[in-house]
Amino acid sequence: MINTAALFSTASLPGQAGFDTDAITGLAEWRLDIPMLFKLLVGAGTQAVAWPIYGDGEDCPCVLAAPMAQAQASWQALSALMDKPRDAAAIVARSAISALLAGGQPWLILDCVQLIPYDIDTPGYAAALEALRAEAQALHSALLRGDRDALAPLLTIGAASPATGYWSATADAQLADVEELEGKDLPFLQGLEVVGWEEDALCYEVRTAGEPAVTGLVTPYGRWIVPLSQRYVDLRAHDAENGWITFATAGAPDAHGVLDLNGTLVLPPAPGALYVISPHLVQQIDTDGASRLLHLPDGALLFENVHQIGQRDDGYIDIERQTHDDEHNVCGVIDATGKVVVPPAYSSVQDFGTKKKIAVVSQRIAGRFLFGLVNSQGELLAPCQYEAIDCATTSSPPKLRKNLIFAIDAQGLACMLALDGKQVFTPLYPPAHHLRGVAVQSDFLYVVKDGMAWSMDFTGQLLEQFDTVENFKAAVTAQLSAALGLGKKKPAKRRSFTPAQILAKADRGQLRAMAALLLLGDGELAARCVDITLEALAEDDPEEEYDGDSPEAACFFLLWSTAADTLGHGTTLDWKSVEQIALIGQYIGLPALRDFRWADQQDGDAMAEGLAAIAAHLAPHQLRLVNMQDGEDTYYLGVVRAQDVEAFKTVALQAALRPVLL
């Protein structure tokens, strides 16, 4: 929904006799902002009232109301101060406002819910509503004083504008439910071709048969956001979710400009292409390829020679700037408003951590890439003088161990860095293995001294000598090969069964008992789970096959899938999806998980730490987290009651499953 302010009229207020949401009359609206005129009209005798079209507004004040008679008096007083109309459009606009107010019901309502950035019934919302009420009363006081300076934007009222809003008898009185309607029922669409419904702009894109390249945008209640008379082409509303519409004109189809969601011109057309990056940023590329980043809505230049711009997983935006022909491009990071987070001075900037807000950066120095650390204030914590800094992937934040970061300096020596980027000890020894996951453990390192492999603590103190470096590397290689199953015969192919084979073995009583273990003992829900599963199997492709060491195992897993996907009692998480741990309460709809927060997450934590956090949260509820198939790349998570653990293990064993209870 586009954030919109609206004026309605109603015969009575919520809580009074005869109040009816179906009898609300729309008067005016304006997208993205609250027009000055709206505030002035409710300024006299205004009060905050509930508004039932919003669920949270049923019993909580969330809109402003004023007697229509006072609003009409305010309009008359303002009209007496206004400049003479400059054109016929101004006369029509003022006459329309007068007629709509004169024909309105006894109460005027200003709905500004969508434009207050807080939830209804919170202190922030109440404070914002009270501030708006005070502003409205101040405008009314200025009107009583005849203060032309304070009321200046309203004294030249013409057509729809940010100060006056859009006024029409067709303005939608239920702006919470603007949606596509049947074109045949809308008079203003007759004779026009509907190109499509632009959901992000809540408009129809339309054109005439005579000029198929020229298109316009009109709402389901007849407000022309982009009239066909403007003769715009290449009208693109897919950036409306960011608050903007890009366009070109029929007379200059290669020049592009920007409109806001009210159709107000923001950036005039200029040769080249436009790409909206965020609600505050647009990239402009000239016909010769020159590129720059501009701020919206003022069009201020932020960066010239921008080569690439991309969204990051940490919420920031990467920018890459072109430098001289004999130099490499440089990268930096900005936020969604265009504020510089990391200045463009690096070859790469990896993601920031969720808590420590530290990122790995690199620079090309003397022909090779060296790494350093920056914080989210753009401060260089560790200069780019390290051959490697430990992180999970080439875009991840640094991996933390006891709030320290493993690094290898430019000379190939191992060290640990503190969170301020300083070395914990002077590097003296190279790591004993090229794999960082081997060289650095949870609280010690493997390093080389005089051809021998040693363990060393994070303060630089040597602990224990192991063996020669060659023997150490050979032992590590053997362990890794064994863990990966290399050099062994391939494991037997996992068995699978068709729907008919599974149904032939299906025992509803046994299946309901199995399903009840996955549904916290709810027998009725378990029966439904079994019915859904067996019905789906009966209608399934007869050639489909389901994995399992037995038909019972395959069916048990299908029961889990039904409990997870259809009944909300489980979820499937990819093994890399650590960020999904914090959202587990959205995936498994159990009361015990609604308030789960991964409060102690540390940078570098993996799925194991996240699952342990969930298990610790469930333990006081006498619940256990279960992964249905151990050893797989995907986690098939569910929850069982502590009292059902032994029964669950027994059933799983009988079904030849390998679940892990956490």
C-alpha cells in the first residue's frame, strides 16, 4: 500500500450511534505526504479518535476528527485571504473544494495512519499524532491572525498540489483497500486500452489506439497520476515500490526523468538512462556511458564515474568507481540514503558483521591483494597488510574466536587481531597448514617453528610440539579424506519407494501414533496429518519415488513434511541459512517459539550454534528440537515433547531414520 493521507466525512464518530464504515464519504487524498490544507481544515476543534478500518485502530485513537462546520468556516476564511485565481483550472479547483466541503457529512476525518512511522497504540504513534494535532491547531491560529506568510503555500491554490492534495467526489474513502477493479465498470477507462495493472503504483497503465507508445497512469477511483496529455513514453512504474516513476517524453524518447507517486516532476528528462537504486538514490547513465549517482528527490550529485552499484546482504549498497585508465576501480559502501559508510578506496569491501559491525577490505598493493578491517563508521581498524583474514566466504564478515580474528600477515606469519584491529602478539611463525579451518582452532593455532608443528595459544605462547610439518600435514590430509569418505567404496544407493508401495504398507493407526509425536500429542491433528498425507500419495504420480530405508521410513518423513508444510509444525532450512535461525518462530508456528530471539549470536556463528540456541530456548518448555535426517545438507526441523523422546527414538529406529535430538 502506498502511504497516503486522506480526508473523509462521516455522519457520526466511532462509538456514537449510527456509525457505519460503509457510509463514509471520500473527499480528498494525497500520496506520500499530508497536505497543508488537510491539516488546516481539521485544525479547529480537532480530536483524536479510533478508526475501525484498521484492526489496531478499533479501540485506539489513530485519526483526527473535527466538526465539518468548523472546517467549512476555515475554508471560507482562507478563501478570503487567497490571491485571485490565475487561470480556469484554479477556479475549477477552488470550486470543487467548496462544493465537496459544503456537501460533506457532519464530521471531517483526517486519516494519516499510513504516514506515521509507528504502530497504532504505541507511545511513538501517540506522540506523532499529538504533534500533528498541534501543527493543525497552529495553522488554524495563523488563519485567525490572517498570517499570510504562514499560509503562503495555500494562497495560490490551483490544481492538485502538495499543499492542497487531490480533491474529488470519487476519492476512495477506504484507502486501505485500493485494488484493481473490472475495467468495464469504470467510466474513465472507456475508449482506452488498459496495458496492465501496476500493483506497485496502484494504477492502470493505459493508452489510446492513436498513440500506442504514449501511456498514462490512472487509479481505480479516477485520479490521473500521469495524464495522457503529458505524452510520456517508456513509462516505468516498477520502481514505484521505492516511491518513483521513470519516464521519457514522446518528443525526446532517449531522455529520461523521474516523477513521484503523485505524478509530480522530480527530475526533468536528461539524455541517457535512469536506474532507481533505493527510495533516495538513482543512477544516471549518459548516452556516452558516463555514470553518476544522484540523490532523490533533490537530484544532488553524490558520486561521478560510478561503474557499478549493487545491494549487499548486510543492507548497505556497494559502489564501484572508475578511476584513471592505468588504475584499478575502487569500491566503497553507502547506506540507502547515499551516506558514505566506507569511502571508495578499496578493491573490495565484504559484508559487515551483525553485532561487531566490522568488515574485511582489500587493496591491491605491489601487485597483490592484501586485506584489512574497517568498521561501519568507515574507520580503518587494521591496514591492508594481511595476506588473509579469516572469514567464512569471500563476502562474509571476519570470523570471531573469543572476540579475536585470525590473520596471516604479508610475510606469511600467523597472528590474531583484536576488534580494534591491533595485533594481539607480534607474528613470528607461519601457520602449519594452508587451510585456515585447520590452522586455527577454537582457542589455539597450529604454527611452524624450526620445521616442527606446534600448538600456540591466542596470546602467541607456544604450547605443545607435535611432529614434523610434513607428518602433520599428512595426518590432516588423512583425517579429511576419511571424513569425506575418499578412498572408500561408494556407499550403497539409498532405497526409494513409489506411492503404491508406501500405501501398501500404510497402517493408519500406526501412522497416527507416529504423527502425534511430531504434533505434540494432538491426536485430532495427527489424524488430519495422516489423511492429508495418504490422500496426496493416492493422487501422486505413480512413477514418483520417495527416499527411505523402508516404506515406513519414507512415510514417516512424508508425515513430517505434511506437519511442516501444511500444519506449520516444522520447517526445512538450507545448511547455509544461518540468518534464518532468528526467524524460526515464523516458520514453526508454536507458542514456545514466538518469543525466541538469538540474543547471543556472534559473528562467525554457524548453524550448529543457532540450533543450540533454539534447543536452549525450548528446554524450559519441556520441548526438544529434532532434525529428522542426520548427515544431510538440509535441516528438517521439528519439535517433540520431552515426554515423547523415547517413543520418538523407538519409532525412528523402526523406520530406519537417523534423527538428531538437540
